[in-house]
Amino acid sequence: MKVLVAIKRVVDYNVNIRVLSDNSGVDLNNVKMSVNPFDEIAIEEAVRLKEAGTAEEVIVVSVGASNCQEQIRTALALGADRGILVETEEDMQPLAIAKVLKAIVEKEEPGLIIAGKQAIDGDNSQTGQMLAALAGLSQAAFASEVQVGDGTATVTREVDGGLETVTVKLPAVITTDLRLNEPRYASLPNIMKAKKKPIDTYTPEDLGVDVAPRLKTLKVTAPPERAGGIIVETVEELVDKLRNEAKVIS
């Protein structure tokens, strides 16, 4: 069985984001970029399936500019076998990414597709669900445990009321939650081996997919600075401020 893992290049989560002076977007100059953290969990789960003998091949796919190859190489160093880059300079939005992934799924015919539940830049949490709908596949989102059997996958997923366990038929789309696993670090030998692993490159036009943006970002602004806290001397003073200044009690 092939396992296809979708990954995204995002600003590293340790970076302090800066907004451009003209409010047109985020300043990406000299900013460290990494694999989306939820996608690292997806890579780890796919590699574990291969190590357990459940999967024969792990393929990672990314959609974006040519520098996405850096993140694909990282995934290859973590244990993936092959990479696919769908290269485009367009501002890729969830529906367009899902359409591209659908074309890759039709080309590769994987038995399982794993993706992070959301990307930390847009926080949309849409692409996996859209892919499942477009491709007519079973889906299980927000997985905290995955067990793959004969033609099915049993997924424990986190919901508002606790945990829900579902069984889906393969092929299926699974999106990963934080508690699914703890991603490994790439060893130096595997980093060197990853340089020789193949990366196939396509364009959206090669796949017959229209990726023109449907939404336009009008303005990006930084959140307002948080006001500093104060120390009160008595409970009465605290209650007075909550009632008269914060207006949170009456």
C-alpha cells in the first residue's frame, strides 16, 4: 500500500511574525521556514506504518514555489521514499490545494492519504475534508490514534465531547491531531540519503487544475498590543476594577 502525505511550507512556529509596512501581507524576508508542525505528525505516522510493514511506500507531496523542495527533502530525511512538488507561484488556497491533491491521488492511487489537520499560517482546517469530498473518499479528521487493518482504518478522533472511534474503508483521508504521535528528528545519515531520493515536479497545468485564487486579501494587520497588568492591594479593589473598569461583573 502507498501512503501519500501532504505537507506545507510555513513560517517556523518559533519566529515572531512581522507585518509588511504597507499591510499587504507578512514579511518573509530572511525568515526561517519549516514543515507545518501538524504535517510533521502526518509524516511520522506514515513512516511508522511503513516500519510496521503496513505500507510499502511513503510519498510526500507539496504545492507551492520551488523552495518547497527544502521541506520535501526534510520529509525524505525523516523516512519518506519519494517526493512530489506541484510548482506554482500562485497564492494557494485550500480548495485549489485540494484539487491539486485530488489529481495526484488519481495519478498515484495511494491506499491512504494523511495530512495535518490544519496549517499554522492560515489555520483553515479545510484541505483534508475538501480532498475527501472531491475525490469521493472516506475521511477521518483530527485523529489521535490510527490502526490500519485489512482494507479499513480505525481512527480515534478528538471531538468536543471527548473521543470518538470510527472505522473507514480504504482508500481514505486522515488528518492528524497533536496527540497522534511525537515526530522524530532526522539523523545525519538520513539527511545525506535524502539528497539522492527522487522528487518529481509538476505544474498545475500539467495536472489540468485551475488554481487561480478565489479570495483576495485586502489588508493584514498585527493584533493590538496587550495592555500591561496591574497589582491590586485588596479584594475590594479587585472587585471595584472588575465592575467599573473591565465591566465583567455587575
